[in-house]
Amino acid sequence: MTIHVTARLVTVDEFSIGQRLDNYLLKQLKGVPKSHIYRIIRKGEVRVNKGRKKAEYKLQPEDIVRIPPIKTASEKVIKPSDNLIDVLNQSILYEDNGLMILNKHHGMAVHGGSNVSVGLIEALKTKYKQPIELVHRLDRSTSGCLILAKKRSVLKALHEQLVQHQMEKRYIALVNNSWSKKRHTIDAPIYQNSRYSVIDAKGKQAVSHFHPLKNFQKDDFSASLVEVVIETGRTHQIRVHAKYADHPIAQDDKYGDQLFDKLMKEKGLNRLFLHAKSITFTNPTTNEIQKVVAPLPIELEDFLNKL
């Protein structure tokens, strides 16, 4: 536990504008029970601009919150490596004062966890010394376009575009079994259990469109290079829908075909062949249509050239 022996005065950051006071304190006072949060608000120990506020008060720009002395859970000091910071700097595809788009590398986790001490988001928060949040996610094994917001207003606007299906995300994948050269729509609900995402009627609606670009017919296998456009963003959506259509993605350790993956590995493919190639949306900062493209990684280009 960390003990703050004196009161703290904290200026509300960009991502906390519009947030309820109680929810803001829960984020600031990690490990403190919710009942205790409400107690210190009720007693007036928490002040906003030197005045009492109720738990449901919505924080405003430049609000100064007084947080009383209290015990909180200790937070680990995050120290991203210089190499990680360099990689992130070189991965920036677009940046303005409201958002950033990275070409995320395969194998890079967006969040730190049990097997990863520092994720992409923690490294960026350390680098920028200010809040920054993910607009959407990419699996650790997937490369390509990833949007991050620097302002709460931008995050909210982009989330609204996602909900309204106004953001277009296109992917490139190599899948098992050749696929006829036409558009295939998979509309199948996805339910996430403790280990996997599965097609299940009790799951959430998920829609993916697969468009074969090139077929590979060989003596020992057949495959298709496909472009995928998703209307929804469920966990492992493309990977689950590809498996459901009997076209699992190459080198997918959760939903793939073992024999096909073994052949792909023998031919030099050592990663999941799934890449977020482009993203198109209305930029809340400029109010203009923004399209950003992440080139196919060189290791995937080289692999395709050898097939």
C-alpha cells in the first residue's frame, strides 16, 4: 500500500472531463473500497475548486480536485526500454494534437499483463507524460493500423463512429483453402468464454466481409490471400469467422489448422498472417475524412513472393 500523508490537489486531465466525481476518485485511489469513496465525498473531505460536490458531479476543464490523505494500492513504476520507445517513434503513421495512428508490430502487446511487463499503451503514456487511450484494439499477434486518442473528446467521437459503423477497417489475411473470387459475408454472433471466442447464438452480433485477392494452388496445399472488412469489433472476430467459414488464418495458434500451419512454417511463415492494412474515418480534430495505410510487413511480403 501507498500512504499519502497529505492532501493532494489534482488538476483534471483531458480524459477525465465529463467523468463523474466518484468514478474519477475510483481511478485515482486504486484499491480503495467504493463505500469509502462515497464516505469521503459525503463528509466533504473531497473538494472541487475548494467546494463540496456530490458523487454524480461531472468534472469540468481545469477543475482542481482535493484528494484527502488515504492509503492506496501501490503502483508499479513503469520504465519502457529505449528500444521500445524507438520502435514506437518509428511506427507513427499519422499524428496531430488529438490522436495518433501507429503501425503496430507483430508480437507487440497493447497492454502490459501477466507475460508482458510493459505494453504499447503504458510506454506511450510514459513517453508523452500525459493521458493517452486506445480507440480500439489489435491482437498481440496482429500488425497494422492502431488508433490512440490524446483527448477525451476525440476518444468519444471515434467511439461513436465505431458504434455507428462509420469507421472502415480493412485487413489482409492468408487463409487455408482457396476461396472463390467473390465477396463472402459472415454474419455470425460471437461469444467470448474464458479461453476462446466462439460462434454462439448467445453472443454479440459480428459481421465480416471477405474478398479473395489471389488464390494459391499447390501440390501440398491451397490458400487464399483475402481482404477483410469488419463492421463490428468483437474479440478475435476475423480469426473466428475465418475458422467458421472453413478458411482459418495461417499460423493462428488458437483457431488455425495444425497441418496447414505446419506447412506454412516449413515454407518460412513464423507469425499470424493478419495485418490491419488501412483505416478510414472522420478525424474529429480536422473534421475531414482521414485514411491511413500501413504497408504489409516485409516478412509477409517476402513469404508471399516465395509461394
